[in-house]
Amino acid sequence: MTIASILNRTVGAAAAAALLCVAPAALAQDGYGAHAEAGHAHGHQHADFQSDRIHVRVDGDMDGRDIILIPGLSSSPEVWQGTVDHLTAQDGVGWRVHRIHVQGFAGAPAEGNAQGATPSPVAAPVAEEIARYIREKGLTKPVVVGHSMGGTIGMMLAARHPDAVGKLMVVDMIPFMGAMFAAPGASAESVTPVADQIWAAQANSPREAYVAQATTSINGMINTESRRAEALEDMRESDQKVSAAAFRELITTDLRPELSKITAPTEVVYVKFNDPRMTPQITDSIYRMSFANLKDVQLKRIDDSAHFIMFDQPQAFYADLDAFVAK
């Protein structure tokens, strides 16, 4: 049984997609936005790395073990602040934490990720820039952790540059989102027309309507009401076309054939899909099938959480991350 057939027998493809994906964000603002100022309060610094796709915040022990944290669609590096605080507070364990900020997301100007009349890739070029960052900064086998779209970027990085990644943790993401949008047996090519329609609607939607739709989507992906405001701020400060293009890219990217190229130990943590008809067992089946090509992958479901696991179940997430990097 395929992923799509399971979904079509439960919530339907369109509804399942809504459960998995944070809606892209609204129009960008100049500069790095309010989150950059908040980051300085935490004492981080920007890495000396020239790129028009990303910039990188560095925290913690400058001689410590390297870990790269990649946020999701339209998200700021600040979504990882609790994780950074946890890692850097550990006794006897030194971590140098590299947080990726994708240009065009959460107040960062679009620069190289800027879009024209037709969409261009975001995630794949960002993965290549992270590979260059690892190489040029001389990082040795860093741990890579990616949430949502950040998980896609992490899989791209580990599959296309297997020698660059020491360990990979994917947080609530599957390797082919397009399976949620089509009939059984869907391919990246077959879902492209749907993805193009979604891109056109999202990229050209009036701001007020767009923000309203995105707000509903994001609220459904964070159970902890007190944590929703920061994700909504990220959404409002993101470039609408960059986010829409990245969302289209996620739909049309099928990483399943590339999973066998990943040599780094990999763990996937995920949550039950946010619909009562999507049982834990169905969710588990989807993840097992999705990652069938990745040898020895560890799959771990975290319960009582929505998409932003590090917001809804931070202690469970930290414990799982600690266990994974300690293996």
C-alpha cells in the first residue's frame, strides 16, 4: 500500500498536506528583523561567511563539537533558542552551535533566494551553501538537525555530500511531500502541475488573505499557545514569493531515491498527523514506507505534540537529541 492510498482512505490528499506543511509567509521587511536583535541579546555572532542564500549564527563553545540547526519554512533561527540553551548548558559537553538563517525568511532580505515571475529553487541551493560552509569553515563531521523544510535540506546535504555530515536528525518531515497531493504512484513530475497552481495562488495572494490563511495553518501546528506568537512573527516577516517557491519545491522534490546515498547515522523524530482519523499506527506506517531506502534509520514518534516538537515537547525532544548524539 502506498502513502497516497493510506491518506486517501483517511483524510484525503489535500487535507493531509495541510497537516504536514506550514503555510508560507507574508511579505519581507528590510534587514534581519526583530529576531536579529533578540539574537544579539543571547550573545550569538554571525559567522564570517559570504553567501547570498544564508547567513549563520554561531553560539556556545568555539572549540566545541559542531552542530548545525536548520529551521523550517519561513522560520527564524530563534525557533532553536531552547535547544541552544539546552546544549550550551550541559556540564562537560562543549557545543559550537551553527544556526542557519535562510535569506528571505523571518526578516532576512531575499538576496539570492529572490523570485521572479516563475519560481526558482530555495532548499537545494541552501543545502549546497551549507556544504560550502562546512568545507570552508573546516567543520569535521558536524551533527545536522533540520526541522520541516530544514529536514529536507538536511537530507539533501547528507545524500549529496555524505562525507560532510557526521549525524543527521530529521524533525517531522518525509522525503517526498508530493505523495500527499496525488494518487498512488505519484512522481515528482506528476505533481508538478498541482505544485505550480499552489505556487501561483500563494505567490500572488493579497497580503491580508495570505496572512490570514498562514495564521490558521501555523496555529494548527503548535499546540502550545504561548509559543505561537514567535512563529507568526516569522511568517509575517518572510518574503511571500520566496516562501511560496520553497513550498512548491518541497512538493516536487522526491528524495527517496537519494536516501541510500546517506551514510551518516540518521534519526527521524515525528508526530502523529494532526487529525483524529490519522492514527499513530497510520503515521508510523507512512514514515516506515517513506524512509524504506535509508538503511538503519531510526524512527521515533513523539506523542502529544504538533509539528513544532521543540515547542510542544521540548524536554522529550532534548532527551532524544542527547541520546542520539551520544550514540
